[in-house]
Amino acid sequence: MISLAIPTGALLAGSLELLGRSAVVTLGPEEIGRQLLVERGGIRVILVRPSDVPAYVDHGAADLGIVGKDSLVEFPGSRYELVDLGFGACTMVVATPERSPLGGPSTWPPLLRVATKYPHATATYMRSLGQTAEIVRLHGSVELAPLVGLVDAIVDLSATGTTLRENRLRVVAEVFTSTARLIANQAALKRRSPELQALVARVRAPRA
Amino acid sequence: MRATQEALLAEMRSWGYRYVVTPTVESLAVLERGLGVQQRRRLFKFADGDGSLLALVGERTVPVARLIAGKLRSQPLPIRLCYSGSVLVNEAGRFSRRRESHQLGAELVGAPGAVADAEVIALAVRCLDAAGLRDYQVDVGHQEFFAGLLAGLAVPTQTKVDIQEALAGRDLVRLETILADTSLRTAEHELLLRFPALRGGAEILEAASGLVQNERSARALEDLRRVLSILDGQGLGGSVQIDLGASRDFDYYTGVVFEAYGGDLGRPVVQGGRYDHLLSGFGRPAPATGFVVHMDLVGETLQGSPARRALPSLSAAVAWSADGLESALRLGSSLRLFGMRAVVDTQPRSLGAARRWSAGLGANHLIHVTGAAEAAWQPRAGRLRKLPPEQVVGRLAGGAR
């Protein structure tokens, strides 16, 4: 039995479509959404929050996982990142209010206040620029934070930019781009190599 | 846990590895000489009264290396040492792992070559057996195999650094991207791409040697072939797999490396390999290899297994009544002299009470001493016999353990 963790949210549809197309397992979003854990044809599929997929894989509760690159950057660990699955493309961006004088990194004040759901990725990025930053960790509606004066800027994922525009924010810097990835537990990849490699090959095949 | 630890150390000692005790607190400067940047960051540091910086050890190979280059300087190489102790790391991360964990390890310093590599791998396998682990697997790789491939690539140095980083981070997507940007399409290039799948038995070595064109990788394959054949000769080939992708910690390891996985654990329980550069940092350059057993992970694995190791049982429970105390104490000492485990009671008991006490202790023999020359001896599930204390020792030491 191979277990595979897949994320709720934006990557769920793409994950299920990929699993069906590569004949790993056919699952409807309603079925997995209702049961959270489905075993079928030698595969156990577990549905968890996107940010929890790395934990399930790192600890070996899942052999494989599908997860956005953003979560992998945010939660460093010892898993193998095997395949870029191509779907779920989005960009981690720095955005400021349209009316703010702040533009690119050169215009930022000595201490930048930033709100984000990704404090680790944000800290790494700010450090790479040599920018001192006060990072405020929020759990949702990050777009609101600069509008009410909590912070100067936000670091968040953006797929189309619609949410940012609706909240009158503009992108002033790109941190990295992200797509869905197939990851594997380090021990599982070694101990159950033939099974996992066969599955990885199937997932890889239809894209090539 | 304690029993497992003793079993492992006994195995190591029986291979001629001397047990050493190294300090838990070291001068930071000493530890820094042997550790990479990441490891240094994770040390717990503090200052003493003079303001000199100290740290708690985060692993124990570096302290052992210092011992060999320092106190044991006059001892001829090779030296075989083993150790057991706590290590402390400040793991700032999402998964708050335990800060303190227990490591047990063996180091073979001063011996180059495949025979020494095979020795520590064989010892690691025997240790896993001694710990009572079932269904484990040891993966053996070689740092030079990958280093040779990398050196042979006609790409800028920065690209090589990127490749190394991607491999160390197990990021195969990034690796693919980097390699796609280089215009090379050689057999060696293909090897790099197939990196995590290069696992198996001796056939993997054959397949790979058909593809490599550089001296270093070819020599690495030859090393691995020798190690594998030595292990095969000892009947250990079945526990060992070749994994050419098992390179890691490029700044530290220099040759054959290995990891053991057991149970359903998501992390290796044993990690080891050749580190020929470490000792030179302490002024006594010497080739070296060794491994560490993560005892907490061994414990976790054993917990789930049905066959748990029982403590070696108690040989004798010595009870006494009336005037028997002095004689009972002497009897206890004599039994221990013969290598038996004996408990002497701390209060007088009647024979009936002594039987219940002995059964509670799980002792193999009950001896009830009632006077200077009077005792009764009863083996578990045997009948009671009256005889003088001296004769009890003779009977028990004579094989009736």
C-alpha cells in the first residue's frame, strides 16, 4: 500500500485530474472531500491542508505528497522533491497599497513591516536582500493588513492578481514562482523503491 | 533502552572497539573546527565566568576526533573507539523535535580503504541485529562517484555549486532544470538525472561502470564493488544495497557512506561513512570512518515490534531470617563473583514470604538463609532442598543458572 497526501484548496482539482489521467486512482472531489481518507487499488489517498502535506511526508505518514512549491519553501525538511507537476502556477509576491510611495526594494525603509502567511519564506527573502523586516504572521485575509495600517507591505501568493487588484494593492517585487510538486519521504523512496518509482513514472509520463 | 544500549556496546567491544567517554560541554572553538555552518548554528552556546564561549555537543564524532589527536596522540593508528551519550541540538523549526537525543557510535581512525569501510558497515549491521531490529535495510553509496561526475561536467563553477545544492536539498526538480540549461547530453549527464533511482545490488555497479567515463567515479565504483564482495563473504550481502544516489554532506564525508532504515520510520536509524579530512583539523591527519546509531529512533522502532527484548533475568534472590543475615551477605558476594546476578533482601522474611518476594523479582533461584550454616535452596519450578550456604554456591556455579 502506497500512501499519498494531497492538498485541499487550489491544487485539489489538478491533483485529482493528474491521478486520474495517469491511471493511479480515479477519485471525485466530493468523495475525497467527504471521506478525507480513501483506499483503492493499492493506493491510500489522504486529503490534508496544503501546509500540512510536508509534515505528513517528512514523518513518513505518507510516502508521497502533492504540494505547492510555496509550502516546500515555507517548511524546509528532508523530503525528496521529485517532479514539477506543472499545474497550480502562481507567484509569491511583495505587494503594497496603490497609494503607497513604496515601490521596488530600493524604495523600502530601513525597517519594513510585512504581513504574511509565509514568515519563513519572507524572512529568507528579506535576508537575501539585506533588508531588515518586521514580519507579522497572519492566518488569512492578508490583503487587509496594509489597508488598515498594520504593515507597509504583504508577501503572499498570487495566481492571477485579481485579489490584489480588488484590494487596491500592486506587485512591487517577485519572491519566487511556484507550481505543484510531487514529493517523497526519504526512507520510503529507499525502502520501497520499485513500487514508488513505478508510480512516479506513471505520473511523469503523460506530461512528457 | 538501557538493555539495547548495553547490547550494542557489547557488540562494539567484541570487535575491539574501546569505549571512551567524551565531555558534553566543549569549547566552541574546538567544535567549530569540525562542524559545518548549519551544524554550528544549531549548537546550544553559552559563556563561562571568563567569557570564553562553550557549547553543548551536537554530535560526538568531533569530540572523539579531538581525543585521538590529543590525549591519544601517542597511540599508534588505527584506533577503534566507541561511545555513547547525549547530544543536544537547538532545532528551530516547525517540528519541535526533542532537543536532547541519545547517540551511540563507533569510529575506526587511521585505516583507509575498502576493508575498513566494510568493517564498519558489517559492525553496523551486527549492531542492528544486536539491538533486536528486524526488517532493516542498509544503503551504501560513495561520495566520489557523484564528485567525479560533477568534476567532469563542462559547466561554470557556479552551476556546479547549484547542482550540489539541489542534490543536498533533495530537490530533483531544480536539478533537472539546471541540467536542462546546460547543453550537455552525455551518458554521465543521464546518470545525474537518474540519480535517485540508481539503487540495487551488484548489477547497479555493472550498469554504472558502463556509463561513467571519469577516473574518480570509476574508482568509487571499484571501492563499492570491493566493499560489497567483502560483506558478501561474511554473509551480510543480503542486508546491504548499493545506492549510488546516497551522497550527502559534501563538506564532511569523503568516501563510502551508508545509512540504515528500519521499521516504518521516516528517517535513518544509522548514518555513517568515511570522513578523511576531519582529523587534520585537529593536527593529526588520518583517514577515518565510522557511524552513529540514533538510539531514540531505535527505541521507537523496537516499541512497535512484537518481540521486545527482556532484561537478562535475575539469577538468585537471597532471603534471610533470624541469624542468617551475615551468611546471606557473604553468599550474595560469592554468587556475584561467579558472574551471577544476585539480590540480598533488606529485611528478614519467613520462607513463605520469601517465596512470594522471589517470585515477584522473577529470580531463577531462591535461597533462604536461616543461620550461619543453614540454608534452603529452591530453583524456580524445582523442589526445596536444605543444605549449607557454601554448597549452594557450588551447585549454582556448577551450571544450574
